[in-house]
Amino acid sequence: MVDFKQYIPDDDRSWIIEYYDRIGVQELIDYYDKVFVCLFDMGSGDELNIVEIVSPENYDLFIKCVSTCFRELASYGMCGYHLEGSIILKR
């Protein structure tokens, strides 16, 4: 079982420069936007199984985006997102 917490960044922005350099600005923006919309569209009680929707080579980027999205969504008053094992829950 994968420990997804290992991919959570120390802060929500420090990882961005590294990924800009690695995959390019537009690809990073596009990927982040997809993750954001996926989380934004979750309703109370919804779950996302990371293993089912993300390829293993993208776990690091996905979790870093998720972590930043959690904070961004919270700034809009959208709270209740949790990472539990390989599942993202919206309560």
C-alpha cells in the first residue's frame, strides 16, 4: 500500500517551481486545474480512490496539487476534504 502522505509538500507553494522546470508552466497549470475541478465537483460523502484514477508516476504531482487545492478551496469556504490512505473524502 502506498503512503500518499510522503508526497505532501512542506508548504503549498514551494514545489511549484520544481514542477515548472520539470514539466513546463502550461502543463502544470492544466494538470492543477483538472485536480482542482475534480475536487471542486465533489459533493458531501463523495470519495476518490487515488490508485484508481492516478497513474503511479503522477502520485507525487497529484498529491502536491491536492494539498494546494485543499487550501485554495478552503479559502473559498469549501472545507471538509480529507486524505485517508489512498482515498480523498469530502465530508
